[in-house]
Amino acid sequence: SQQGEEDPQALSIQEGENATMNCSYKTSINNLQWYRQNSGRGLVHLILIRSNEREKHSGRLRVTLDTSKKSSSLLITASRAADTASYFCATARETSGSRLTFGEGTQLTVNP
Amino acid sequence: GAVVSQHPSRVICKSGTSVKIECRSLDFQATTMFWYRQFPKQSLMLMATSNEGSKATYEQGVEKDKFLINHASLTLSTLTVTSAHPEDSSFYICSARDPQKQAHTDTQYFGPGTRLTVL
């Protein structure tokens, strides 16, 4: 079964607004990653945050990690219509090497 | 950035036939590749870990005799769906790690996926 749970499952916003997606997990992790998937395509790696990090930025993306709550959030600021996609968090567990466990994903729609 | 390709991008086959999907790392050598399966509007489920020169490691519930994985070289892994049935219809995605990028060893580079439809 999937370790990660994401909410919301679907999010619809207007261009220019911020989008926040959350991810929760159940076991200890080495790192947590966020990926983006356009419909019918492969995944694109967005950002990786290690278990000893609390926050990370990359362009319009901001990721936080709270290991005490076993949760992470992805914030996309000043969203654009091109940000419309599914976003997945994935965790690499301490004992699994590079095996990733994906969350259920959030479908983001940014309306122009 | 690292590039992973898959071939074919989509395939339609008859029930009972076998289908081979290729996953290639184009600009790096991948000692480890991963195969995932994704049903419509669902998340990715890891099927197996493919290790160059050794047997693949399958996740619980994945039939190794049905989903044959071969990782014969550092740039190619293949997944063969044997005796395919309609319930095997899915989106199959591979990924690979670039061991040269030590700072991001847990980052996986994903292929574009293969849409399999079994009639």
C-alpha cells in the first residue's frame, strides 16, 4: 500500500494565486522528494529535501518538512496555467536505499 | 540533465501475447533501474528494482514470472509482460539513478512511460 497520503486530492486555483499541497507519511525517511507529472507523461523531479532539512526553495517552489509530524508541504507561488499537472511526493526510507514510495498525488489545475 | 527513454511509447496487443518495453539511460550508466506501474488517476506503484548483471528484486504481490525484467547492460533494462491480459493494461514507467551524481543519489530520472492496452 502507498505510504504517502496527499491532500488535497484536487486543487483548482486562478493564475497568480499560490498553491499548497500537503503530504504525510508513516515511516522514518532518508529524504522526501516532489515530482510533477503532466497528463500521460513521465515524472519530472522538482525538489529533494533531506530528513535533516526543514525548508528548501527552488524558484517558485518552497518545500517544508516536519519529521516530527511526518509531513511535508509544497508551495507553488504565483502559479501559472503551465503549472497544471499532478504533483506527487515520494519518500526514500532509511532502509530501502533508493526505492521510492509515492503518495496518491494532487491534481492541480491553474485557470488562466 | 539526465535523460531516460522508453520504447515503445504506446502499444496495443491481443490478449495472450507478450510485450517487451525498453528503458534506456541515454547519457549515463545506470546500475539500478526501477519499474513502476500507474493506473489512471492513481499513483505510481513500484513493481521491481532492476540491477545490472543480477536478478531483479520484485515488490510483494508482483508476479516475477509474468513481469520479466532483464538488465543486461548499464544503459538498458527491459520489462516483458508475458501472456498479457486486459487487466495488465496500464501505464508503465521506468526510472534510473545516476550514481555519478553523488550529491543527489536518491534522485531518480523517469522515462516518459509506455501506455499498454491489452485487447
